[in-house]
Amino acid sequence: DGGITQSPKYLFRKEGQNVTLSCEQNLNHDAMYWYRQDPGQGLRLIYYSQIVNDFQKGDIAEGYSVSREKKESFPLTVTSAQKNPTAFYLCASSVTGGSFGYTFGSGTRLTVV
Amino acid sequence: DQQVKQNSPSLSVQEGRISILNCDYTNSMFDYFLWYKKYPAEGPTFLISISSIKDKNEDGRFTVFLNKSAKHLSLHIVPSQPGDSAVYFCAATPAGGTSYGKLTFGQGTILTVHP
């Protein structure tokens, strides 16, 4: 079955630590995205990539980093510079252009302890 | 700058009645609009979409209406069922340019359908 897989589902991080969230897709989609969901604020775009080895900052990129070395993979690193990292993180992918909409992963809940 | 707005954080409806979820946008470059449904601790799933060349699109119990002059769209669910209880996000994307295909989401509306 084609789909998009995020891991882990739950992640706990100590203050000052970097953590990496995994996102893998086997849909042969060119574009991949990372969103953050906070209560009352909807989905906010962190980073996106429309092609391998290229990515752009979204609306709230500060404190985050990404890489796109393979078409299938778009990992997100939450660095210690992110002041409020506790949130629900969603990865998505789409065909180039994306006018047909996104396919989302099931999300990762990150909690800072 | 919130380019896509869902001004109602929540909506409560009786089973069998109509649910109407509203969405407003400010960017006149938006050309394609989508609705997603999301259950807690899961990713959003695509529900229905509409292109700006149409003013209505229907899929079973779900109908989306677009009023381009008012920059307003709405999702109608008839009849509403308890399983429809979820968060609904509207999203928009422009027809071209560097932002083509990049979805901008609203804040979401929590729909609760009571039996």
C-alpha cells in the first residue's frame, strides 16, 4: 500500500536537546511538507521541498532544519533553538504543484520534558 | 497575516441536521480550495475540493460552495452523522507562481454532531 509514514508517534525531548522526526513516503511524490499544529492556530508550514536536494522555509522555520537527500525521505530536526517545540507535527506529500491536495502522515506528538 | 480564516472555532449540530462550516480568504491569487477532516492524533484526510471556475461541488453528503467575489467558501454536510465529529480545515492554493501547490490552512473548526 502506498502511503506516508511518520515516526515515532510520540517523542519526548529534554530541554536543550535536538530531536529528529522521520517522514517517509512511497507515493512517488515530488513535494514534501512539514506542518505544526497548535490548538487554535491550525496548521502552520515549517519547511517544504519540491524536489530532491532543495527545500524552502515556510512561515515558522526558526529553530527547525530539514534535509531532502532522497525523494522518499524528508526528516525534520527540532533544534534547541526552537523555544516552544511541544506540538503535533504533520508531514505531507503531494505531486508537483499539489493542486490535487496533500497526503498526510499520522503525525508525531513531541513533548518537551 | 492569516490569509485563510475559519472564524468559528467550534460548531455543535444535532444528528440528521445540516452542518455548515465557513471559511474566508484574503489572497485573490488563491485558485483552488480544499477541505480536510482530522480526528485527534491522526493526520488530516482529504474531503472535497473546488476550483475557482466552479461555484459548487458535490460529493455525497458533502457540498462545497465558493463565492469568489466575497472570498468565501462553505462546506455543507447533510445529513450530519456522529461520525462526522472532527476538526475541519479549509485550505487554499494559488494557480501558479512559486507558491503553486503550497496549501495555506485555516485554523480549523471543531464539529460535534450529537446523537
